[in-house]
Amino acid sequence: MFRKVLIANRGEIAVRLIRAFRELGIVSVAVYSDADRKALHVRLADEAAHIGASPASESYLRIDRVLDAARGHGADAIHPGYGFLSENAEFAASCADHGIVFVGPSAEAIRRLGSKTEARRLAKQVGVPVVPGTEEPATHIDDARRVARQLGYPVMLKAAAGGGGKGMRRVDTEQELESSVRDAASEAQRAFGSDEIYLEKLIVNPRHIEIQLVGDAHGNLIHLGERECSMQRRHQKVLEECPSPLLSEKPELREQMGQAAVKLARAAGYVNAGTAEFLADADGRFYFLEMNTRLQVEHPVTEAVTGLDLVHLQLRAAAGEPLGIRQSDVRWRGAAIECRIYAEDPDHGYFPSPGSILQLTEPAGPGVRLDSGVYPGWDVPLDYDPLLAKLTVHAPNRTAAIARTLRALEEYAITGVTTNLTFFRDLLRDEAFVAGRLHTGFLDEFMARRPRHLPDERLDDLAAAVAAVHTLDTAPDHGDPASTRNSHWLHQGRRFMLR
Ligand code: MV4
């Protein structure tokens, strides 16, 4: 196993990696930008290196600076976390050139699976279903028109070099096709440096289900089941669960999808942790979309249900050790839900709300896991994704997991920044959510029907302070607790009284 590993990341994922390293006796090296001098991951790591100015392009995305830090601290390996350099084939290759192990798949595997059309070709070769469409470039309007007529409208334009929904366009009629192709191609050129576009048939209101994979250098490649990721807005996942409510109804689908994902990863010579993304339609048909070659944000729901530690497995695989588990050893127990707690305002277009964390009360207790990257007094910088923490809850079944998540959300209080905690408290009470009728358009529909909240919660804070002082001066009358369960000002009132 490694002696010292550098973490080329920040925030909650850097903290999560430090924890795994400590469990394995590995020395952790954090890196940080100007904005992150006082960040939690820097405080918790064994060693730390400053790598540049606040913008990610001058720090966390600088291959040269990260490698210098790794060399300077004598790290044997680099864990990239997610985002930043995690799916950068050039970075993986540079690590190898410097004799440092990249904790992830080979540069070749990243490159090969990074092209969506390449990944589609590979999937077709090995008999894994893909959405009807082509791998040939349809950047020229004549090719696009021919393919779209064959598929039938509506169709989806996608960037070959794209991913995560960027550069994607729905086209409903031939009249829109020409301008859509032009717009999609120029957007792809700007975002990915390639204007190559291809076409797929549009799947209406699909579910987004992904399969977790892990493989070692000894030819052992297994799947750890699925995650349901249909709760997204603007291609940003908000809540993930394991198992998928759909696959709980159709367990034979889990086995089919798992085997399809393993077949594909094997064909790509895949080592380490990875995720195969699928769309599933209402009839239980599934289609491979793309492969993510990193540890994902939502990995804790898989860890909760399988009882496995994905970071431990990644480190073992990267160190050339066998995983130590076979497919038949993998068991799935209960249900897990992850909520991504963001400093943003869901009532105002999810506007980011960076600022200072004033007070923080964190949930705990049975089945609760909190992966947090913040502490009271810390200023959430505006330079990065405003993810504060991930709340992952595990319970014997989905109904119990929803109740437990609501319990944990009610324990959770953050002041100083606007968060989406109230949004989650509403979502987990929504009838369609509770029934498990999930699809990728769910959140837009939910936002239209959800209850409205006061725009300025600071008014609640003031009311809470007045009420607390009054309560301390007079005989307390708690009233009916059920009627005030979801009250922000009650949370605040309790905090003021406890000071
Ligand atoms: C699709 C699709 C429907 N039909 N492709 C989005 C992210 C990227 N990985 C692929 N995505 C999709 N591709 C076809 N042919 C639906 C999605 C999709 C989606 C689309 C709109 C709004 C939210 C979405 C969430 C997940 C997937």
C-alpha cells in the first residue's frame, strides 16, 4: 500500500479521502488555493501545499503545480477526487511520466471512454444496448437530415466530445434541424474544442440509472449495483438513491444492467472505480449512455447499501493489490438516500449563495452519514461549486430511509448562507417522490407545484430571537410540536435558547 498520497481536490471529497487514508495508515497531502487557505480539508490533512490563486484554472486545474507539490512532499500517488483533473487523460499520463501513481484508470482508458461516440462503438461491438442513433459525425446538415429522418423526430443532438448534458439539444422537427446543428456544433467547439456532433433518438422522460464498477489489475472486475440519479436540475444531480425504485420492482433489470456494464468495462481494459450511465424508459428498456472514469459525488449511497468502502478499493486497485472480493460476495442491504446540501437559493433560480457560515448544527444518530467540507466561521468561496456537504442516510427500506432523511434534515441547521435544506424537507414529503415515480423531468415539475417560502429567512431569525427571549422570561408553552415541525424559525429559536 502507499505511504503518502496527495489529494488533488478540495471540499467535502478531500475530507472524505483524508478519512480513508487515515484508516489505511496513509499520510495525506492536501493542496489549496488562496481562497482555501483556511479550508477544512487543509486543517484535517497531515501535510498541505499551496498551489496558486483562487480561480481553479490557476490552482486545482494546474497539472504542473499539482505534480510539483506531489514531488515536493514525496507522495507515491495522487487521488484526483471528482471534477477538476479527475477525468483528464493528460494528467493521468503526466503522473505516470513522473513515477507517481494516478488513483484511477489508465490514460488510455480515460481517453477511449471520454469520447461518447467511441464508447458507443465499443458498447455496440460487445452487444450492450445504446440509444438508437449513429456514431458518424452529423456536423453537416445533409448527413444530419438523413439520419434524423431514419430515426424519426424528436431527436437529440449531442457533442461527441461532450458529457454531462453539455452541448445537448432536443430537435422536434426538420425545420429546426439546420439551425440546431449549427448552434450545437459551435457550442461544442467552444466548450470541448471539437465541433463533432452526432444524433440519437430522444427518449422521453427517462430515468437516469448508473452502475458502479470496480476492477483490479488482476482481471477481477465487478459491479456494485445501481444508483438512481433522476433527480437533477440543469444536469446537476440533487438527490441520489440506492436501490433505484424502478429496479426494486424489476430486479432482473439490475442483473442485466450490471452484466452489460461489466462487459463494456472489460472490453475497455478498465481498472479502478468507474460508472456506466444508462437511460431507462417506462417499459424497462435500458440504453448505455456514457462512462464516468472517476469516483462519483454520489458514491456514499452505494457504500451504505453494500457495506464496502470505494476509496479503500480504489487504493488497493491502484497499488496493484487484488480487490479481495468477488461478484458473489457483493450483497445489497436496505436503502440509502443522499441529499446534496448546496449554498444556493432554490426559490431564486438556484442562485449561488456564498458567504460566511455563522452557525452550524449537524445531524447525527442511527444511519446518518455526513460528508461535510465546512465549519462555523468558514467563508464559502465563490470560486467553486457551492456544495457544502452531502447527507447520506441508510435504513432497512426506502420508506424508512425517507423518514430518517427527514429526521436528519430537521436536525440540520445552517445560518449565514442560504441553503437548499428547506427544499429537501419539501421534496421528501412530496407524494410522487414518496411513491418513487421518478424521471429526469421530475424536479422541474416539482418546482412548479412545491410550497412557496418566505424570501428572507433573516426575518425568521429575528422573530426567533424575540420569541426565545420571551420564552426564557415567561413560562414556556411548547404547543403542538407536530404543527411546527418544519419551521425555520423554530430551529433558530432553539439555537438562541441554547446559547
Ligand atoms: C438523453 C436523454 C434523452 N434521450 N439522450 C443528460 C446527461 C447526459 N449524460 C445524457 N443526458 C440525456 N441524454 C437521449 N437520446 C436524456 C438525458 C437526460 C436528461 C435530459 C434532460 C433533462 C435532464 C436529464 C437528466 C438526465 C439525462
